[in-house]
Amino acid sequence: MTGRVPVFAIDGPSGAGKGTVSRAIARRLDWHFLDSGAIYRAVAFAASRDGVAPEDEASVVALAKNIELQFSSAEIACIKLDGVEVTDQLQTETCGNIASRIAVLPAVRLALLQKQRDFRRLPGLVADGRDMGTIVFPDAQYKVFLTASAAVRAERRYKQLIEKGLDVNLTSLTREIEERDRRDQSRTEAPLRVAEGSRLIDSSAMSISEVIETCLSLLTTA
Ligand code: DC
């Protein structure tokens, strides 16, 4: 049955605007929304909380299987981990980096596969991540690979963090983004790559609304 539920898969590196774009598309279509990165971040957060090393595959898998995650709404305005709200903590660069390190572990990815597929419900799902169109929903009806240059992505992230009042450094942020890209693209398990049948969009010189409209045009041209 789930095969018939439409999926709009949006993959790409961090900072390409996937989060904003995919939430906006879910809202416009009134579809469910999966922030798969938040799931990896939640496991990373639980590992730090419990003193588990990101390389300790067996313990991280146990966490991935046992944590209880609650997403407050289709837009995931609030995320609870084992009953405690962790929305803001999941957004930190530290948490993103640990998430990227645990994401290289094949057994962790496997443990999270069904949790992600369970989001596929009528009337449809917009799924945001790195392997939505390749591994999690290879039969997705609509696929986009959204990217932008590392410099543009670092600058966008820098502005977001400064607006939140955080003390960040653009040079180290650029370095972290490049390092995370390298790790996400070079891992053997589900590396970040353009899925077959995916529309490649480089948002470096585009506004968010242009990207949203380009994505939505796939629904009428597919
Ligand atoms: O999208 P994000 O920055 O919240 O993701 C955090 C990390 O989680 C990212 O660096 C790699 C990993 N991730 C993944 O491997 N597969 C996904 N589908 C989503 C995220």
C-alpha cells in the first residue's frame, strides 16, 4: 500500500536550504514531513547524553532502536527525545557533527530505515535528507537534489546562527561544512549522491521562493 503514497524526496548537503524548502512544500501540498537529519541528530544527542562514543556501533544501534522520538506536528516545530524537549539542542554544530559520524555506521542506518519509512502516509510525504531518493524511498515519485557552493552554505548558516545570538566564526564554519560534506559523500554506506531520476538544483544564486517554485513545477511536469 505504501508504494502508492506519493513521496517527494529532497536530498543534498547541509545548508543548501533543504529544511526551509521541504517544509514549505509540505505546507503547500498539505503532506506529511520527514526531517531525517533530525532523527540522526537525536541519536547523536542521545549518545552524548549517555556517554556513548560515536564509533561504538553496537551501543549507538541500541540507542537508535530504543529512543522514543516525538515530532509535534507536520512541520516538526518541537522534537521530544525520551519525553524531553530537545529541539534547539539538536540544531547545534556539535550535534550535527556527531550525527554525521554516527551516520557512517551501516547498522545504525539500518536500524533507522523503517522508522523513516513509517512516515510515508497519505496524502503524501515530503522527505528531507541525504539518502531519501537513493535508499529510503528509491521509488519516490518526485526527487530533487538541492545543493549550493560550500561558501554560500557556510554564509547562510553563519547568518542563521548569528540571528540566534550564537557566537560563530565563518572560517571555521566553512571548514566544518567542507569536512561534513567529505564525510557524508565518501562513506561507503548510503553516501550522499544524486539519485537516479533526480532533478539537480543549485540554489547558490536562487531565492528560496524560486527554489520552491522549481520544485513544485515537478509535480505538474512529472
Ligand atoms: O540534515 P542534517 O544536517 O540535520 O543532518 C545531520 C547529519 O545526519 C548529516 O551530516 C548526515 C546525517 N544524515 C544522514 O546520513 N542521512 C540522512 N538522511 C540525514 C542526515
